[in-house]
Amino acid sequence: MNIETLAVHAGRAIEEHTGAVTPSITLSTTFERAEDGSFPHGHIYTRSSNPNRAALQDALTALEGGETAFAFASGMAAAAAILQSLSAGDHVILSDDLYHGIRFLITQVLGRWNLDASFVDMRDPANIRAALRPNTRLVWVETPTNPSLKIVDIAAAAEIAKAAGALSVVDNTWATPVWQLPLALGADVVMHSTTKYLGGHSDVLGGALVLRPGLNDLAERIKVVQSLAGGVPSPFDCWLILRSLPTLPIRVRAQTESAGKVARFLADHPAIERVNYPGLPDHDNHAVAARQMGGFGGMLSFQVRGGKEAAMQVAARVRLITRATSLGGVESLIEHRASVEARSAFRRKTCCA
């Protein structure tokens, strides 16, 4: 199926008893056992499983071309789960330019549990190879990166990880399965903040992991973390994200078209020093992006001549665009990213803006 068709049908079935086209929301936290103690309805307790979460996970599995998926209460909960599936003393390689929450989850939380990490510029695969250690167990790729929109060659990174006996994880939040399918390029796991494009309306928080076939042991470890740590989405949150998936391809295509127009306008503006958008021919990794992405996405960043004050004035004077943190919704947002990260509680002791 084309993704437009798949997005409409994946995880959605006509309800047998009512004929409802739209799935119902199952709010029950517990489910009846049979007389012999078994669970004929397939669910025990909503922290472990729920019909709405199962439907969302089925849909995400289909959209990313995986074998199984796990939904979480946020993108950070999903990231924490894959990292918590590792062991103390393991080494992780990550993009040097990535969502700052992931960096500080490792350095300020999991680092205390002896999880080691290296942050490298993954635009050159040789940097990934050079960072490998005997205890490297995971290569974390974010492409396009947040906020500089660096592009990483997914196939090359996945091949390096595989040769080293490590997992490769790709944060596909910015590209979405509309434009990029990391599992088809050799990656082991896809991560999403479903809050963003998949939710699409700035009204629901969520995260997800999608695994390629054959990772049964990893799937079991993640399932244990999902259930025991309890970072699961509510049935209503799952329903909201599933509700949004049918329009995902249409929304992402329209957002990408708009972003391309804005990027080209800014690239020619005398007040702009640099535009970071992989759809521009002069982007450092435009060729890699064109090879592995079907489109260049709805996000861009840019640097204003005149330093911080000039940049802050741009964000302060917008009228149709809202000053807010997030992405992927139907509204356009803007922020001065360096100051936002500098004010973050995660960075107060360690960050230089």
C-alpha cells in the first residue's frame, strides 16, 4: 500500500459488536479473567496492555515497516526505555547535535549508572567508526538533527554498528515515515516523539519505538521496561495519535512544501547568515538527504546576522507565527533555540549557550 492508504487503515478495524468505523476508547484499567485464570480478551492491566495502545502500536509497526512497536507516554520515555535495555558499563555513540534532552538523560541520569557515551559528528561515517570501543552496544542516530539539521547516512551508520555487534537506533521524529524509513535502510530500531508530526495537533504527548524483525530479546527487554517502569500513554492519548495518523501524509507533504518556500526566501535575505535546511542545494549533506529521504521535512533553522540580540528580535516580532517550543502541529512555531536550551533545567550546570 502507498503510505496514504496505509495511514488510514493501519491499526483501525470496524468494531465487531457495534460496526463503529472509529475505534472506541477503552478506559478500563483492568480486564476480566476466565474461570481458569487465563485472559481470553488479551489484556490484564492497562499498564501492561490496552486495546487502544495495541491498535496504535500495530499502526506504527505498519508505517515504519517493522515487526513490533512499543508506545510510551513521551518521546523521552521511549528514549529512556531503549537506553535502559542496555547494561551498566555499556558504551553508546550519539550524534553531537541532537535533542538536548537525550544528551542530559545520559550525562545526568544514566551516566550515574555507569552508562558511557561519546558524542561525535556523524556526518562523516569515519567518526562513528573511530569512536567504537569493545563495549559499544548502541549507535544513536538523529537525522535530520535538532536543531542544526545535519544529515547522517543511515545505511552507513547501521552497517558500522552491525559490524561492531551494536544496535543502531534512528530518531525519525523530524523526517517521519512519510519521508524516511530507517529500518529499510538497515537500522534496528526507530524512535519517535509521537507528540510531534504523528500526533500533529499539539494536543497529545507520546513516544514510540519500532523494531525490525528478529530482535526478540531486545523486544522482551523493552516490554519489561515499558510495563514495570510505567511510562505508558493513556488510552485517550493513544486514541488521539491513532486519530491523527490518517492525515499524516497530507500534513507532512504540505508542511514540507511550506518549509521549502520559507528556506529559499531566507536563503536570499541579506539579514540571514545561514539557513539549515537539507532541501537547499548548498546544504552540506544535501546529496545524502536526497538519497535517503523522499522529502526534506517541515523543519528548518537559520542564523541571523548581528548575533543573539538580532535573533531574539526576529522571534519577538513575529505575528502569524507563535513563539513556542515544539514542532509538527498545524501551527507554525519559532524560538531562539540556544537560549531555550540554556534556560533548561537539564543544562544549568553544564551548558554554554
